[in-house]
Amino acid sequence: MSESIFRLEGVSKGYNGRCVVDVPGLEIHRGEIFCVVGPSGAGKSTLLRLLNFLEPPSTGTIHFDGGRYGPADEVPLAQRRKVTTVFQRSILLNRSVWANVDYGLWLRGDRTGGEAVDAALEQVGLKDLARQQARTLSGGEQQRVALARAIVIKPEVLLLDEPTANLDPYNVGLIEEIVRELNHTRGTTVVLVTHNVFQAKRLADRVALLLECKLVEIAEVHQFFESPSDPRTGAFVRGDLVY
């Protein structure tokens, strides 16, 4: 059995009395690509925020890489730095592409990151645009800058929140290939939230369906798409489940 890097027990998150995420149990394996699919408003982005320790759970415990964290626990900075997120609409600094990618290293006090920044930009195909202002780039290029900014700090876990939404097929293909390479060459654990079931099928080792704040099914990618155990999963995969 694969080692778990995350284990959630009785985790829920609510706002003003409304449940947003309710996960009695979930394990994410070290080194896998784990995709979470579901309609808008199902709680997918909130789940990522919990995994990145951007906010605590309302109830339950998040076990991460040897640590155990509940609603009132402070997560050590060293643990938080093992996880990073690329959001659907990443906020870039009003600086060059190179300076944006270097920013995470700078925050960590690393002033010797030149080669690492160059390598990250090479990996996402933007080395020739290193001196250009990041905000002048296309949407797909900006998303690759955000991905390079995540890559350069070498996280153990990369969380991706709809990273290719509204991008053209060329940039979708590039970003998916970068994610595969990170996972295969570095062993980076990837948790990907996406509306795109085809993307989940291309990338995932395992897939989870989140509906109305609850996990309906978690399965290996082939089983999830070819022989799901829950009829709602089958309906979602076929496009018959409309919310």
C-alpha cells in the first residue's frame, strides 16, 4: 500500500452555519496525481485551501507528513512550505517574469536562485521572455509563470485549482506535460481540482467526485471512468448529472 502524505479524519469546513466541505475520511498517497472533479460550488477549492493550511478545518484532523493538525493547531512554517498552490487566476507582481518566479525564493531568504529560476523558466517554455513584464503576457503564458513560481521552490505537494480553465489547447497541453514531468521526475504529489473530466482521465492516478460538499466516490482512474460504483459518478462522467 502506498504511503499517505495526507490523511483527513472527520474533516469539515463551514461558513455561517453552511457546510462547504464534509470529508469523514480521505488519504492522498505520496507521489500520486490525485484529481478532484465536481460541479461549481461543490467545495473543491475549499478542500484545496484546507490542504494548503490557508485556513483550518472547522472539525476534524489533517495528518500531513508526520504532523497532526486540528482546528486550533498552528501549522509550523516548515510544514506549510512543503505545499504550494497554483490558482485558476494567479496574481502576478508588476515585475518581470524572472522576478515573479524568483519571488518565492526571495521570501525564503534565498538570494542565490538564479540558476533555479532559469531552469524553471526553461521547463515552462518562457526563458526567452524572462525580462518581459509578466502582466503583458497572454493568459496561458501568465499561468505558466505561476507554475514556474511554484516549481522553483520544489514543493513536496503541488495543489492546482483549475490551472487550465479558459486556456487554449496549446497551453493546456504544455501545462499538463509539465505536471506529468514534475510528478514523474521529482515525485511531486499533485492534487488537481478540475471541471474537465477528460483532463482528469489524462493525468490522474486516482479520481474523486465531490458533490454538495461530500466525497461521493474515490477510485483508480480506470475504475472511476469505466466502472464507477456510484451511479452519480457514472452520470457525472457521461455528462448527465446537471447541477
